[in-house]
Amino acid sequence: MENGDLLAAAEKVFDAFITTDKNLRDQQNLSGRQLAILVLPTTSWPEIQKHIGPISDAVNALKPGDFIELKF
């Protein structure tokens, strides 16, 4: 499945998409999407675990169509 198809399929089932792909915005046309996208700054699970509170807060604050890049 290509990325554009993946996002379209995810949008039909999910409200949010969490990724570590920092180039997603440049690689995909995100205009008109209702899927909220949250980009984490690392793929390191230990690092992600250290910041689970801010990640959880960001997920809970997402609105349809949001594109948020977390920094930590």
C-alpha cells in the first residue's frame, strides 16, 4: 500500500495517525484530510517512554485535520 493509500484507509477507520516520519508533510498532500496526524521526533522507544505524558496530552488535544510535530 502506498503512503497516500495508507492515509486514506486509516482515515476511514481512525481519528488519528501517529508516526515518526518527519517528511510526511512534504511527501503527501494532506489538504482536506480529516485524519489528525501527530509526528513524534524519535523512533527510540526508551525516549518515547520518557515523554509519554506530553504525547498523551497531544493525542487528547488533536482535532480533525491537525498536523502536530512534537519536540522533546
